[in-house]
Amino acid sequence: MTEPTFAIHSGPAAQARLRRRYARERRFKLMCLGALGVAAIFLVVLIGSIVSRGWSGFLVTQMELTVTYSPDLIDADSPRDGNFRMIVVEGLQQEFPEATDRSAMRALLGLVSNGGFIAVRNAVVDDPMLIGQTVTLWVPAASDIDMLNKGYIDRAAPEELRRVDDQTMAWIDRLEADGKIRTGFNWNFFTTGDSREPELAGIGGAILGSFWMLLVTFLVSFPTGVAAAVFLEEFAPKRRWVDIIEVNINNLAAVPSIVFGLLGLAVFLNLMHLPRSAPLVGGLTLALMTLPTIIITTRAALKGVPPSIREAAMGVGASPVQVVAHHVLPLALPRLLTGAIIGMAQALGESAPLLMIGMVAFIVDLPSGPLDAATALPVQIFLWADSPERGFVEKTSAAIMVLLGFLVVMNGVAVFLRQRFEVRW
């Protein structure tokens, strides 16, 4: 018997084809690695630009000020109503006695932020025994002084091109030489609301507004989405109207978010007359946007449970509702929670729907509930990005860093829950 020949597979032509195939595979791998490299470069540039602009937003420039709470300027019965502006002026004149005329005094007041007057007032309100005494306080510097201390104002530039004149720079240099200028962590950035002055603006109100809004979103969208997904996946009959619902749910997941904002404006504000700029309205609007995502991910989680689980439960006499409630849902819960957290992260990063329902308002006070006027982190970033002051540039980038941090944490929690509790069949 003649043995078969394999020349067609091992000859020179076959070797050439094999080399070409391997070459194509190498080029394909290089293109994939190149795409990953380009994406990584863009990501590093993006994160680097945000961090380079925003890290200083977590810092604040303070100056040491010695003030005298003169009884002539403060009413002992109502210390909150004292003339704290004059108290600060007298304290500054002690540091710079050469500033005697009105323009020089106005320039001196430009060293201290309005938060400095508030700090001087709060000190005597908290301790009325300070009336008649001389104390030393650290007060926040004005925005221009803060920018100068952080290096955002070029000292070598001509005076007419700087926001800080030569006289003010000389005063700041004297304070720095005396150790009366310091840079510290800006805790108020996380605890205060918005402000017209960059050195006083914070994201505390936006964080609380986002919290109340996400709470409403979760309480509305999660049980509704899970119930709808369970019905469609486990109990819905094979009818044409069910197919129409499924198609529309898939289409709603791709609808631009601003459309849901228009829906919230028409239904919750114009029809139901709910309070404008309230986290309740924002949460309801984002719940509508998040529902398709939760329904789709929940149905995928239910499909991931093997049919044998259902068959075994029904084989021992469980009803269809008991099969779903006692067996299918608990096994699908890790993926179900993952989808819910991803939906919440998507809602946290949305700004377009919130702009349509009025959460773009300037809010100073911290919201104490879902019915109080509030804003959200993405909207706060939008507001600051539109401000012309240089101090809001670092505040915008710092707020973006906080928002990205929340998103990374939420997605990390979703991945952890899935890896930790997911059952592998």
C-alpha cells in the first residue's frame, strides 16, 4: 500500500503560506497592542491634566491675623452684629502701619477673603469672653492671594498684566518672611456649599444633593426594574405585546439622557408640580433613565441561572413563584446588584437631565432632605467650568477628581460583589 504524501502541506509553497499567516497574526497583535497603547496614552494625558490642575484645589492659603475685639465695635448682647470689617482693618493696619489712605486700606482688605470676616465673627460668637481681648487667628486669604501663593500668577509679568500689584506682592512677601502665610488642606471644600468666591466654594452641597438623588433613584428603579425583569423573563406569555415591550426597553437604553430630562420636566414639574431643583425630581428622572439598564442586566442575570435549578425546585413541588423567589433570584443576586450599581454610577455622572429640571441653580445651603433645593456633582462641575475666575479652574478639576473617585469606587464595589458572590456553574 502506497503511503500518502504530504508534500502539499510541507512544500515550499505551504511554508510560504504559513509564514504569511504568521506575519498577519503578528501584525494583528501589534495593531491590538497599538490600540491599547494609544488608549492608555490618552487616558494618562486626561488623568494627568485633571490632576495637575486640580490637586491645588484641595489646598487653601491662610494668613495669620491679630485682631482686637474692641467693645466699641461689638455689642456684648449681640456679638454677631459687630463691625468685624473694621476689626479686620485694624488688625491689618497693625501689620502694615504705612497703609493709611483709603486706597491702601482697600488694598489691605483685598488680602483677606470674605471667609476671613466670617472666621473672625464666628470666633467671638462661639466665645463671647473674647470681647475686649486681642487674639491671633488663621483666616483664609483672598482668591488672588491664593493663586499667587500657589504659583498661578506670574511674579515676573508686568504689573498691568497681573491681578496682584507690586504693593500687594510686597505685603505678601513680608508676611511670608514672618511666617504668617501657610498652605493647608481645605477641609471646607468637602463641607460647604457653592460660593461666588473660589476660595470659599465647596462641593458639600453637591455631594449631599447627589446622595439624596441617588437614594431616590435606587428606591424607585431597583425594585421596579427587578419586578419588571422577573415578569418578562419568568412569567410573561409569548405574545406580540410582550415582544413590543422588550423591543422598547432595549430602545430606551439607547435614548439620549436629555430626553429623560424633558420627560421629567413635563411630568414631574409641569404636570405634578413637584419642587424645582429638588433631589426628589432629579432622582425620579434618573430612575426613568436607569430602569432599562436594570431591567436588561437583571434579565441577563436570570438567564444565567441553569434551567436545572428551576426543574429541580418544581420537581419537589415548588410553585413558579416559589421557584423564582427562593431559588432563582438569590442565585442571580450578585449579577443583579452589579447591574444596579453600574446603573447608579451612570446616574451619578449624568448632568443633562438635571439641567432640564432646574438643578443648575446656585445653591449655597446644604440640603437636609430630598425636597430641599440642591445641585449634583456633575452640575456643580458644569457651573464652575463656566466661571471666568482662575480659582474656579482648580475647583472644577478637583471636583472632577472627586466625581471620578466615586465612580471608580462604585464600579470597584460592583466588580468585588460579582467576583465574591457569583456562583460559577
